[in-house]
Amino acid sequence: MSTASGPSSSTAWPCAALSDVPLSSRTTLRVGGRAQWLLEPATQEELRAAVVATRERGLPLRVLGGGANLLVADGVLPGVVLATERLDRLFRPSGREETAPLDAATGEPVARAAPETREADPRLVAWCGATLPALVTAATRLGWSGLEGLVGVPGKAGGGVAMNAGGRWGELWDVLEEVRVLEPDGTFRDLARARCAPRYRDGNLGDSIVVACVLRLAPDDPAAVRERTREFLLEKNRVQPVSEASCGCIFKNPDPEASGGRSAGRLVEEAGLKGLSVGAARVSERHGNFIVNRGGARASDVLALIRRVREEVRQRFGIDLALEVRTWGADEGEPTAG
């Protein structure tokens, strides 16, 4: 499918489609090869039709959100990458069986109709392509608490639900009320939070694709919400390489009993691995659980560095660090959500 002139479009798919598409610019780590096909649905029905068409053709399917928490191998990635960027919609329920879209920059309703008060229905409805920063901005502007801990986290709502994004100040599933998924057979299903069993860094949704979610937040003093959000962001900026290209945390934190309460980043630091490099990929000197691209790194550099870090930690502490980052086209596995 490679072409000398770059990506080419096709009308053979039920939505916008390109062949031979570079993926490095679509990931926060800025590494990776090319997709055989990139599909960009703009509606939930186009999403369903694209998934059905892909499976009818027997092609591998992967879903690409904001490209955070994702490492794409070098070379051509066979099959279909389904991008959710055009499914970027964020709503506030209006109370009249309709929704009022929110401006991502201000968190204010775009439509004239809006809920009577911010306390009446403190929920946000997000399609899978809505960005996590937009969710945090909307909640902060409205004075709703529950998403402050996600400030500074890149990516999209779909990937955030699929992997239960979060950190020390909370996880996305803490405020999730309902999730709409697309099942492998091409049917939509709405799941209440009580019917799901999310885990640490795993929404536990199997092969289902996150289509949309409903988040229930808590009305609070707007000034207090803004201050918490600001403090959390300042703390993240202090300890994480937020200005450098990375894919977020590379490893899951191990069982506290096995690690003596040490996080993955602390284990990497105590093994003396901060600053370790392979090619242009380096273990961050600010946080041991981040690998940064200093410019021009290849996925093979990152994968080699991951292997070296895991082996050193295993030899020093007898702990096998499990990957938190998702990998496509590499030995570590190929999950369908990114």
C-alpha cells in the first residue's frame, strides 16, 4: 500500500480513509511506522460501519485516540488504524432530552439551551474523541469536582476509559457513570458503572471499543476546583518531563508488598538508570518511569531501552515490571485501544 507521494484517499470505505499513513506525528512519543489504512469516522454510525467493514475484510483493527500511552513499532503496521479525532464531541445534558455542546476552551455551552443551574445535573457526556484536557477544562469552568487529578494528562476520552487513566489523585472510572461500547459483532451496548469491573490501568472492557461515556461530577466551590487543578498541574510539572516528547508512564507500579512500597519510577531510579540512553531515547532524569524522545528516536530505540531497564530492575530487585504503555506491532503485544 506504500506510495511514493505519501498517503492516498479511498472511497472503498464507509468513512474518510487514507492509505500508507505515517503514525509518528499522531503519537505523543513521536515514533513509529506507517498504517496500511487509516480510517477517520465522524459519527458513531460511521464508527460502527468502519469496524464492521474492517472485520468483514479480515484485517487487523486498532483504535487510535490521542496517541498517548502508545508505542508504535517501526515499519508498516498491517490492517486498519481507526482514528477517533473526528469524534470529538463534549456535551452537558440539557434536561430536555437533548444536549448542549461545550466549547473546549471555555467549558461553556455553545447552544443557547443549557441546564437551569450547574447543580441541577453535574454530568458531562463525552464521545471517544473528546480530549482529556477538554474534560478537565469544562469541569473546572463549571466548578465540578472529580477530574482535577487528570489535569496535564494527554489523550482522548475513549482511551482514558479503556485504560482507566489517572494517577495518585484519582482515576477516570472514579467518576464514570455509564459507558457506551461497540461490541465485536458491531452492536452498541450501554453499560452502567455497576456492571463493569475496572482495574488499575485497565477499564476491563475486553475487545469492546469505547464509543462514549457519561461522567458524574460533584458541584463544588469553583475557586476551590480551580485551585486544586492548578496545584496538581504544578506538582506534575515539577516531577514529570511534561515539555518533552514521551508516552507517559512506561511501567505499571508493582505490587507494594513485592516492591517494598516503591513505585516503578523509584525502582528505576534506585537501579541507577535515570539518563540511560539507546539512540535518541532516554530514561528521563526527572522521572524514572518516563522515556523521552530527544529528537529522531526510533521505536526500536525505545523498545531496546525498555528491555534494558526491565532486565536491570529484575536483576537488582527480582521484580518484573509490567508495561503500562500499549505497544502495536512489537513483541510486547498489540491491544486494540490506544
